[in-house]
Amino acid sequence: MSRYSRRAFTLAGLSAAALAACGNGFGGGGAEKIDARVQRVLSDMYARYPNTRQLADRSSGMLVMPLVTEAGMGIGGGYGRGSLLVDGVPVDYYSATKANVGLQIGAQQYSHVLFFMTDNALMNFRRGPGWAAGGDIEYATPEQGETLRAETTTSMSPVIAVIFGVSGLRIGATLEGTKYTRIIPG
């Protein structure tokens, strides 16, 4: 591969990552805008996947990311902002940032909710300077028209992630490698 094509390839990947970070509609606005989007996404999730109400009722807290945008071409990235709800009330705001390298092309947007099923899981999330999604998450990715499986709502996992509303053309939607950082919306 020539030097020019490597540079173009890398520049295209970095451009895609920058677009993912900026193009998700969260470039401005404060807590009120995030809160409104969080409530719309929760209403949609409860209507489409009624079993998520059981998860919400049993959880110690929920991190709701109304819109995460990912893009990549070799090098990729993603970004979104949302809020942490405890007893249905926003207590903190977080950004989700993702970077990756590998065989990938395309862009997608999706919503996700992390249900913290134990007080300890919620406490570890809130006390840390940043938290990276890892192997302690159980994924529940309902397909269009499906409900969540019964074993998901009775799971003993400390954190359950529900990913939904996927649009765009990109392979996969996972939270593995996503870093969550507390922010002050402005």
C-alpha cells in the first residue's frame, strides 16, 4: 500500500470517528435537553419491550444513553451523552466514548440502557473516575418485535445492558470497550 493511500485510509477513519462524536445531536444544550431525550427513550423502550419495566423496578439505578453514534472505516469511534437515574430521578450525567481499530466500515446509531442490578455495581460505577464496560455485563438485544427473554429479567448479573433502536449500516452494536465519564452538561 502506498504512503498516500495509507494516509487517506487513516484520515478517513479519523474523520468517521470525529463525525461519530459530533453528529449525534448532543453538540449543545444542557441537562434539560438530555433529560427530555432520556424520558422519550425510556417511554419508547417500555412500550416496545414491556419486560424492561421489571428490570427498571428491580434495578438500583439505570444509565440511559438516548443516542450513541458510531462510525468507522478501519479506525472508528463513537459518542453519546445520557443520565444516570436512581429511583427515576437524574443524579448525574455521563458521556460514552468508544474507539476501536479493526475490520469495519459504516455508521450506526442506537440507544442503550445499563441496568445496575445491585447496589454494589451502582456504587462502583458512581465512585470511579471513569468506567469501562467489560465482561461483567449481560447483553439483552431484543430484535424488532421481540420481547426480552424471561431469563434476562431474572438474571443475577450485576449489570444488564439493553441495546435497541439500531439504525444505520455497520456490523454489530456492543458496549465492550465503551468508557463512561461523568460530565457537567453545558
